[in-house]
Amino acid sequence: MTQTFEGLAIGGKRVAAANGATAPTYNPATGEVLAQVAQASAVDVDQAVRVAHDRFSTGAWKQMRSRERGQILGRIATLIREKSEMLAQIESRDGGKPISAARGEIGAVANTFEYYAGAVNKIHGQTIPGNANGTVMTFREALGVCALIVPWNFPLVIAGWKIAPALAMGNTVIVKPASVTPLSALALADLALEAGLPEGVFNVVTGSGSVAGNALVTHPLVRKISFTGSTEIGVGVMQQAAAGIKRVSLELGGKSANIIFADARLEPCVESSLWSVYDNAGQDCCSRTRFFVERPIFDEFVERFVARTQTMRVGDPNDEKTDMGPLITSQHRDSVVNYLHVGDGEGARRLCGGDIPGGALAAGNYLTPAVYVDVKPEMRIMREEIFGPVVCIMPFDGEEEAVRFANDTPYGLSGSLWTRDIGRALRVARAVETGMLSINSSSSVHIEAPFGGMKQSGLGREQGMTALEHYSEYKSVFIAND
């Protein structure tokens, strides 16, 4: 395959890094180099921020009528649909996703831009009765330059969650994609220009988090940071942002629970639970990696779940029948394998999986899905985010114990519970400390609803109308009657 050069997207143009630095991006399924990508330095980040700040300050985008902004966002959604196969192929090759999953994700990105295209002219302030002789009005004001730092597990989906509401409110944006999956954000920037977005409103700087990311977070002209990634790095982002009193949204790690009561319908529960942990090869912060199963059905559930796990097709992402592709890098696979060794050493019993395939898959970063039982709450594999296709299954006795086990974690992002008792479902849903919880389902993502976590899983929310609050500020104006 012929390698291409992918430059930074600054001010409506593709440009090389000021120092000429590049780095390859690889296909996780084959190890093949896909492209040489410009590596932004602090100089390049400063240029991007100043361009974005200038575009915001001159007001061409911010002061555009909301309906016109919405029309441009709608055209972006249309182009995403028209170019969906191209974008899906990019996501599949750059991130190792099964092509069927990648196609679904591109559809979700288009849905996101459509949603905020419709939301643009529905954001408004209020008139408020005041004690003084006059009228108080509130306005929703754009923030300015927003730095949007995107992870590698769902590159375009999460980029869309950030870009669309930020643009809807009239901000300008700089996207910093993950260094290992930079290609789809660059392609989206090109489509946005084609849709009529003014040059310099949407910029992309590619490169490392330690250089480009830090330069963005600390730049004095950046007003807002939206970061998705690990809790450890999120702490650093928050600390750096504090110096400039920057607005911050953080979507961080997770160790979500899947609580299964004895009255659950097992057939749909097993199938949905399978995808809740093995989708995207387990590289999902919402992944339900801790299963708590009520004791009367524990053995039956485990038997069914292991049998279904062993039917998972691990293989070439281009094969329509593939269920699970490779992990993102060989280094990340090594990290997951190390957790398997830890689990084995802690005394947990591995019932299946955790093998590195050979043959035609040997060149990729593949790992078969693993299931553990005989686990205890204090084990590392039960407490730490593995970010791979590994699940731990543990029995519980009664509702109170289920809630206690589920909450025994520093994280609180997502989760599921399965029961046909609506009263129990509501009691447990309110008691579990998590930002999102699905009843008789494993679905965390709904564009219409807030997405985000509690505790060390972050702060702020993506998606829904709530996301627009994080890309705007209230301004109060008092008008005296005399």
C-alpha cells in the first residue's frame, strides 16, 4: 500500500509541522504503515490556537445566525453519510475495528451532527423578574477556542460528541486526536470545509499528548478543554487547566458493573452482556468488566456465557463475519496479557481465552476474549481498568450485596442491571453510583441523553442538550426602566 503524508489542518489548509517532524500510523491488524503524519510542536499548536482565536474574535462564525450555523452542521452530517464507506475504512484500518462496527460508528457520527444542527436555534436565555425597577435578561455566550482531546478507541464518534456542540454554540475548535488514530479527524476537517464551515473554525493538530496535548492545555488563549482518556492523564489536564481557570470536561476511566438477578431472562442477558465487554475488543471505558450474578443462577449463567464467548470470531477486520478485531497496539496487548498473568497469580480461575492467535493473525495485535471466575473484590483484575477483552464474574446474595459490590470501585461511568422486577430495578438504579445505567440492556450511548461519569470517571457531560451548557456561559444583562 502506498504511504501518504497527512499534514496538520490549520486555517483551512493542510500544512507540515514547522520542524518537519512526522511519525507513522499503523494498521493494528497487520502492522502495516498507513501514513506518515505530521507531528505538531508547541509552535504549530500556537499557530492553530491563534488562527482559531482570530476567527472567534472577528465573529464570522460566532455571530452567524444560528439557523445558518445549523445548516452547515446539517451539511456536514450529509457529507459524512455520503462518504461513510471511506470514513469507515479509515476507522477500521487505523483502529483495527471490524468493518461492520466501523460503519455503525460513522452512522452515529452523522446522527450527532444532525442532532446539533437541529439544536442550534433552540438554545436561548430567559427574561427574569428582578427586585429592581427593570428587567433582567440572560444570554448564552460562546466560550472561544475549545481544545478537544480525543482518545483512540472511538476516534470519530467521540470527536463528533465534542466538535458538534462546540460549533453549535459558536465556538472555534482545535481537535487533538490520539497519536495512533489521527486519520479520521483529519478527514472530517476536510469534509467540514466542503460543507461550508469557515476556514480556521475547525482545526486539527496531530502529534503526541506530551507535546501537542500539553501545549494546547496550557495555551493562554484556550478557554475550554474537553478531554477523554485515562483518569491518570485527566488529573494532569485538570491541574494544568487550573492555572488559566479554563473550563474543563473530563470523561475518564471506568470499571463498570453488570448486575444480573435470578429473575433475569438469560438468553438476551447473555448475548447483550457479551457485547457489553467484548465490543471493540474490550477497549471501551463503558465496558461492563465486572459481572455480579445472583447465586441461584450463577453456574448456569457462567456456563452459557463461556460457551457464547468461545464462539466469538476473532480475526481480520475486513471480514464481515469478524466479531472482534485486534487490540490497538502490541504494547497495549502486552499490558492486557500482563493483567492475565496477574489474575492467574491472584488465584482467579480463567475459564477460557487470553491466547495470542498464530497463523494468519500472527502479525496483528490479537487476543482471544477471556473469562475469570473465583474472583474477589480486592483483586487487581477486579479493581483496575484493564481496557481489553477480559471479564470477571462473581456471585452475590441479595440486592444489598449487589449494590455494595457494584459501588466498591473508584469509578462510576456506566453499568447494567437485569431483572423483571421494576421496583428492584429502580431501587438498584438509584443506589448504584454511576453516571449511566441500563436496565435489561447494555446500551450506554444515546445522543439525546447526557453521557458522563461520577467519582473518578470524570466531570461534565457529553451529548444531549446538556453538552451545550459545557460550551457556553450565561451572561446576565439588566435593563433599568428609567
